[in-house]
Amino acid sequence: MSKSFDFGKFHFDSKKNLDITIKFLLQQSPRNIEFKNEFFKELINTYHEGVIKENLKVTKFKILDYNNQTDKWIYARERFRGNDLVTGYFEPIGRWHGVTVYPHKKTTARQKIIDALRQKWAEKAKKSDDSQLCEECNIIPFPHLHHDNITFKEIAEKCMKFFTEKELRVGIGNDWWKYECEADDLPDNHPAVVEMFKLHKDVKYKWLCSICHKKNTHNKKTGVDNGTG
């Protein structure tokens, strides 16, 4: 039997239905201006472990696109490579802070480590420019930098032996209020980070749009030869 979710006046019989609603409301929300949303407010204040631990309440939101991720949010431009950043205003402390609108989702310690390593890579990875088109469809601009001959997950798995038993058990970046994202808790000189960049020296890349990127990943998982090498 699937778990139900209740927060404020809202009720969902399943995680699937809740996630569909979150995605829809996120797409419909304004960008780069403050707004209030009762659904997001109740969801986060009810299920976000970090918010509950710090005894805080989110009261309003601002979703920043790539061009508006400046000043204290500049890390998002580098680490999340163009994705929107959701920020919330928290009382009684009166501060803006990054926050997920999927607080009910649980992330394993291993996945937190992989996320931290990916963020570290993204900070230094090559960025696309206005003239760069997808190398697969040759249509869509601003494509993703795709690991073509080895997946990032495979590289991350090779780095796991450089983490301590405690790091592997509890993960990275668990203090949400202290760390905006997992990479904040992973220093550049950590042995696993050093090894990750060492392994990246032999990586072959391709610029792929999100559609071709997903297609390429699916074909490699299923063993289909789509001609990308």
C-alpha cells in the first residue's frame, strides 16, 4: 500500500500524484520575483527535515533562473549548470536560503556523495556558449556536457574507496542550514575529489540537448547502438 501525504489542507494518496502536482506548480510559478504559495509552504514546513530541525518556517519563495543566480547564489550557476534554483525566505531568522520543493524524497548517503562529486566536477567543467548546438540533432542550443565513453556514475563509484566509513554511512552536506548544497561539505583537496579529476583526464565528451541526452543514456542502458560511440 502506497504512503499518503497530508499537509495543511492538502492530501495525496500516493507519492506519484504528489510529485506530478509539484512538477506542475513549479512549472507555473514565476521566475526571479518573490511570490507566496500555500502548497509549497505547507509541504516544506511539514516534511523538510532541515527546516523542522532548525525550528524555521518558510513564508515566501523566489525561483532564480541562470541569469539571476548571482552574488550568494553564484554557486548554483556553476554546480547546477543552468537549472533553476528555488529559494525560500525563512522566519524567524529572516533569511533567504536554497530549498527543495521535494522535501518528502529521501536521498541515500551514497547518492549524496555522488551529488557532491558531480557538483565539484560541474564547477570546473567546460561551459557551452551561444553558438554551441547539440552534436546529435544539431538544432537545440545550450546543450549539456555529456560523458560519452564512461558515465559520471562509473567515475564516482571508483572514488568511493577514498571516503571514510563515516562519510559512506551518513553522506555529505547533511547540515542543510549550513550547506547550500552537498559540495559545500566536500573540500577540493579531499582524496576522492582529487581522484575524480584525475579520472576525468581520459573522458571524452559530447554536447547533447536534454532530449538527446536522455535518449543516449537510455540506449546505452539497453544496449542499443545509436551511433554516438
